[in-house]
Amino acid sequence: MVTIKQINYVLAVSKTLHFKKAADMCHVSPSALSMAISELENQLGIQVFERDNKRVIITSQGCEIIAKARDIKAKLDEISGLGLEKAPPLSGPISLGIIPTVSPYLLPIVLPCLQNDYPTLSLTITEGQSTELIRQVEQGMLDMAILALPFDVSELVTYKFWSEDFYYVTHVDNLEPSETSIDVNDLDPSELMLLEDGHCLKDHALAACKLSDKTHFDVRVSSLTTIIQLVIGKMGSTLVPHMALEPLTGSFPSLAKLPLNQSSPHRELVIGARPTYPGTENILHLTRLLSKSLAVHYNIGQSRKSSFMNNLDLNNSLEFSADKDASGVSSQNKETRG
């Protein structure tokens, strides 16, 4: 008989394509995980994974097994969700995805608040690009994910908690001392360095400046930190979201940071979840905590902060489903697709 443990192990290996990493995810030894999967394969008479010392490949029949395992896991999560709805908010295990252009700047601000206010929360964090995180949320591998809009999140319900602008970052030698802002029409596309394809930040930056995908400097890097070092070396300029501005540039007096004379905000940060996710209260509490923590950190004026929080409570109340269409997806999502 196939066990829940075996299903979880198979899904972990399908996610990581690595037995040791999967074992770490499941908090078991690699040998125990491998033995359980081998027993499953023997019971079914089907090889789910081809493996050697270098790689793991999912077989064609294995793909069918994994698809059914995900369906079973989703049903089990629904059963668990019956208890989740009665549990105190942000208690117990929650799996959260977050994009890499947000995680290193947001997490240091909010994690201390989470640990202090919700000591029984067991949070598992997965960093990844938007497309992969959305897939994992849809398939039940993650409970929710922190994403940046505009992006196609049409299959998720989203809860906005922050919005921010981009700043133009260049070497001080490239600017006149009197310059305090920059018009997007004055940007030189040939010297603009952005992240490689796959990062939604690149698309957001191009959209903010109304530039095509073919006009920026050809740099293929996946880290804002690397791009900033290139700017310090006078190889070009870049665009940085406000949340990352001080952590990335604060220690470098050779860098100039100018706001864009362009309508804002340039990107919105949201929590995305499946429409069927039973932990709505978890999302609402986390959304409010994120908004409040960021407002305090950036010292937003009390009147503006109160206005923002009031709007947040209105938009993300338990009657949120009233704004959904027949498919159960927020109509707001469809207005903010990238």
C-alpha cells in the first residue's frame, strides 16, 4: 500500500531532482528516503526516477505518478486545512516563496516581527523566480508566495502589501552636481544594465522607462549586487527598487541615486495564494504585518500610514471574494498582468 510518507518523498525528489536535498526537505536520511521510494517503485512495478551518481531524471511513467501524487497531496492539504481554519493565525507550519529581488531586503525587516509576534509559527522559505514560485503555489508545494506586479498571476488570488518606485543608480562622475532627478527620456539605453531574462524586475524596469527589451546593455547576471559593482566600476548604470536602494548602495559614496520623473508606483508587492487555500486568515495577518513593518522601517508619516492601512483592511477583508469573478480569481489580478 502506498503511504503518505512515500508520496511526500516522491514529491520532494521531483521538486529538487536530488535525493540528498529531498531528504533534507523531509528531515530524513538520504538512505531512508531512497529506500522508501524504492519500496514504492517495487510495489507499483514502475520506475519513477532514473538515478545515478550525477543526476536524477523523472521517467515518463514517473510523471504520471507524480501528477497523481500532487492531486493526493492537495486533497490531504484540504483535510488539514479544516483544522487550519480553526487554528490561531500564523501558527504552525507555513511554506512561503519569495522572489530574489525582494527576499534579501524584506526578510531582515519582517522576520524579527514575525518571530516576536507569532512564536508558534514554523516558517519555511523558498527563494525562486516568479514563474517557478507560481507553479509551486498552484501545485500545492507552497502555501503562498511574495511576488511583484505587474506579472501574470491570473490563477492566484493576490493581496497587496506594498508599492515602490525605481531609482536610477550611476557613478557620480556621470552626473552634474545640480541633478536631483532624471527623466526617463534622458536615459541612455546603451549603458543601462539590468538582470538577465527570467527576473520580473527586468520587465518592471523596462516598463517604467518605456524601453524595449533590445535596448539595454547586454549584461547577463542574476544578482543586483553584481550589477552595482559594475556600476561602481563605471561600466554602466542601472535601475534599483527603493527597498534595495540603501542596502545595495548606502556604503558606496561613488554612487549617485536619482528618482525617476515618471508616474509611479513602478511595482507592487503582493502575496499570492491558490483560491482554495484554507488559510485566508494567515494571509490577512501576514499582509498587515508586512505593511506595518515596512511603514515603520521607512518612517512613513502617521496620516499616510493610517490611510494605507485602512485601504489595506478594506481591500483584503474576509469579504475579499466579493471582488472575484466566477472562476474564483480576483478581478484585480487581471488588471495587473505583465
